[in-house]
Amino acid sequence: MISNNKIKINSNYTYELKTIQPSDVTEKYMLSLENFYIETAKNIKYLEELRNNVKEKNLSDDYYLFGLYFKKNLIASTGITLNINKRNVWNDLIIKIDNEDLASIGILIHDDNFKNLGLSKILIWSACILCNSETSQSNFCAGMKKENIKSIKSFLSIGFETFREYEENVQLYLNLKNIIQPKEVNNFEIIKFI
């Protein structure tokens, strides 16, 4: 889904969170995905497929693909899938929140120069805020491997709580009323644009 809004975040630097466009998908973006998720993304042909995937996500009614930009450069991204309670996943959590709509969120810092700077917290927080401003979505969940301690700490630091732990994975949950603005965010503004 394409957002009509973006969020401008002032921290030590100024960042913008907005919908990723197919033209934002570069080889660097593709390689960061390859390193984390996609083992077969090794040729330039895949770049065009990835751009088409971004275009499809932007046309979807139940998916946001936001990018965090610094000086107009894409440095991180987050995907939010809406209405996952209609997909028969996270059933125990859906029961806990009384069948309200639930959205899942995942993040990735693409640019190594921006890792270990607290941007994960800013990315998660701003994506939840922006998604809520568009859809009134207030319940978010995330799942990750237990070994991903930095990511888990980032989610917990902005108000997510542990919902369930498995041998290798952990599931986290946030109701937006419990969200905590990261201390790294001095101020922010949601800006409508066309």
C-alpha cells in the first residue's frame, strides 16, 4: 500500500520514513536482502524482479513497505503486513487481544554505516506510528530468532513485550498505547504529501 504520508524524524540527524518506490531498489539494497534473507539473489536479473515485487507490495491493500532515508539515501526498511489475524497465524496472540486486527512488522538496516546507532528503535517506532496514522492499526507483532539479541532489545525498548518464547524463536507484541518514543528522537512530524 502506498502511504500518502511520511514521517520526518529529528535525532542527531534528520531521517524520513516513507513508502519505498521501485526506483529505490538498487544493487546495494538487493545485496543487503541477500545477506539476510535471499540466498539466490545473486544476479542483476533479480534486481528487476525485486523492483516488481516492491511495486506489487505498494499496490497491495494489506502491506506497507517503508524505507528510512538519510539525505535521500535508503538506509533501512520495514515491512508491515496488515490483517494477519485473517491468515490463521499468531492464533494465540489474536485470542489474547480479543480478535482485534493484528499487523506483523519486520526490519532491516541496509547500510552498514548506520548499524549500531540505535536506528532500529527509530525505524520500528516510526513505522508503527506512520502505519497507525494511515490505518488506525494499533496491534503489532514481530517474530525473530532468539540469537538476534540486538533486534529483540530494539523492539522491547520501544514497548513491545514478549508474548511467547520457543526453543529458537521469540514472538513479541505491542499495543500502540504502550509505545515508547526512543530517546534518540528529539521530535518528529507526520507530513502529508502527494
